[in-house]
Amino acid sequence: MDQLKRSLGAILVLLGVILLAIYSFAELTNNAILVVAAILFVAGIGSYIFLNKKFIGNGK
């Protein structure tokens, strides 16, 4: 479970990349996908930094 928590940020960023790939290849004109991808990027990077600092600080 700890490993899943540590990689949660990377998973969110990868989901954002997948959304951007779908947007690019499908040639969609809806900006909602871009907004969701941006939110996933920001949440992924933030959680990656926060959770890794938390786990490194605990010595795990």
C-alpha cells in the first residue's frame, strides 16, 4: 500500500499524458479534456512532491 501511495503522483501525471494523447490523436475540439489533463498534471506533481517528502521524512 505504501508503494501505491508513493507512486500516486506519477500515476496521475501519466493519466494526464494519456488524456493529452487522446486529445491529439482524436482531433477533438473540446477544451474540457485539456482542463482535466492540466488538473491531473498539477495534482500529480503536487502529490508526488508531498508524498515523497512525507515518506522520506519517516525513513520508509
